[in-house]
Amino acid sequence: MPLRFRVAALFAAYFFGLGLFLPFFPLVLAEAGLGAAEIGSLLALPLLIRLVANPLVSALTDRYLRPGQAIAMLSAVACAGFGGLFWTQGFWPTAILLAATSLAWGPLVPISDALAARVQRQGDGDYGRMRLWGSIAFVVANLAGGLLVAGWTSSVVLGGILAGLAVSAVIGWYLPVRRLRDEPAREQEPTAGAARGADALYAPAFLIVIAAVGLVQASHAAYYAFSALYWSRAGLGGTEVGLLWGLGVLTEILLFSMAGRIGAWIGSGGLLALGAAAAVVRWLVFPLALDPLAIIAMQLLHGLTFGATHLGGVAYVARMAPPQWAGTAQGVASTVVGVMSAVATALAGVLYASGAAPAFFAMAGLAGLGGVLLCISLLWGRPRG
């Protein structure tokens, strides 16, 4: 099987579980009797754990392991952790187990992104077309979860996550990709080039752009944590919630399928600007959109608010980082996103206790600040490519 197909299957396996976790895990926690503030804190916890786990594990992977080996080992550990949640009750026991699980679960995305970016750089595949299979699996999970979650919330959500991680472990183990330190010398950057690349990662323009990406992605915190609860209390059933989440990701899939052409046309900077502008509009309107058509219209913006921001961020980091630091750089960028998302999720939990409007208006403010930082980055040079 061609390498690009294996990487696409890896994304599909991981994101199938994530497609159950994001919309429906808050319902699992609510089913266990936890309140909105506790749910917000628990959902923020994996994001906080990534602050340490993502850059550290990604760096260790770059140096000591094949990417596939790391993915297999981390998937297996995360699978065991999520399995333990079947028998865990109460806030603190859940928090401890979720924190331990997140040490392995969190780094899977930056390691996989770095692997896919490397495959693209070698001419063996297109990042967007590999990543879109993750989005397709995410939609399938949204729809399946929406149909089944009403009767078996915990079993469906946790069982689906376990299945996705188990498949991810198997696929990862058989990925034929060497460690970067084992690559032939002709594939490595010269020492001077690597040094210049390292300097670029500390340049003001790079740091500002990564902060902008983090703010726009963090602005999704209220949506991830509370959209299912918000829509459920507005009278929508599990099937409708799953369909709405799936609709949003369909727009993401469409964007990913055209990522190569769009990226060549407007560059990473254009993608990031589109994402920030769309996020401001989406979160300002979200708590006011109670009519089905209005909700659908807001969901159609997801391809820009998440998809364009993600593509722009990955492309920008891949262009700036030396190849031998690819995983580390994606891990650092993921950590920045994680810091901001963790804070935003905890903030959303506190604000949502007073109503949906305060929480989502605050998210619009985060996205707007991200747009401002992108404008500031123009002072040091516009991100392109």
C-alpha cells in the first residue's frame, strides 16, 4: 500500500475517536453528574497536559524513534487510559486518569502532522488530501454518535475512541518511515541552513503568527465544550447534533481537498486571515442563531474557522522549520495552541454557567485578537507559502 494511503488511514483512525470525543464527551461527563464548570475544567485538562507532552514527546520522537513506532506506542497507552474511564467516577479520579491519558494522546496529532508534511515534502503525497480522510472519519463518528449516543452515551463514545486508537496503533507500527537522524546526508540541511532555520523559529514574525493561530483555534473552545449541550437544551436530539457537527466538518473536507491549489494561490497568510475573519463572525452570531437555517449557516463557516487556520498554520511551520526539526516545530506550535485552548476552555466553562452569549462573545474576541496579531506580523514580513 502506498505510504500516502497509510498516512491517510492513520488520520482516519485517530480522528474517528476525536469525532466522538469533541461533541459527545461533555455528555458523558454530564451523564456522570458533573456540572458545567467541572466539565470545562476537565476538557481543559488535556490541553494543559499538551504544554509539556507535545514538544517533549515530539522532540524525543525526532531523535530516537521512527514516527510509526511512536504513534503505535502512544496510541496503545492512550487506548488503555480511555478504557479505564469506564470504571472511573467523580471529578478528581476522572481528572487524574484523563491527565495521564493525555500525556500519550496529545502528541499524536503533531507527530502525525509532521509525518504527513514530510511525506508531502518528499513528493509522495499531498498533506490536504491525506488529512481530509481524518475529517471524513470525524464526520462518520459525528453521525454514528448522534444516532447511538442517546441510548448508550458512555459505551458509544468511549468504545469508539478505543477502537480508533487501537487501529492507529496497528497502522503506526507498520509505517515504513525512518528516523530523521537516519536519513542520508544529502536529505539533511547543511549546518548553516539548520542554524538559520533555528533562528527563524525565534523571530518575532514567527512567534506572532503562531500566537495568532493559537488564538483563532482557541476560539473554538466554547463550541467544542458546549455546542452539544446548547443545542440539546434548545430541543435538538442527538441525531441533529451529530448532523450539525458533520456538516461543519464537510466544509473542512472540501477545503482540504483543494488545499494544494488554494495554498498556492493565497499562501499560508491568506488562509490564516480567512480563518480569523470567519471565526469572529461565527462566534458573534452563534448564540443568536436558534433557527435551523441560521445554525446551518454558522456551521458552514467551520471549513474556514478551523480548516483554513489549521492548513495555514501547518504550512507556515513546515516552511519555517528545518526538516530535522519538523516534529519538534509542529509540537511547539501545538503547545502554543494548547496553552490558549486550555485557558479558553476553562474560561468558556465559567462564562457558560451564566449563559451561552457571554461564552461565545468572548470567543469572538479571541479570534479578533488573532486577526490583529496577523496584521502586526506584517511589520516583520508577511507569512507566505
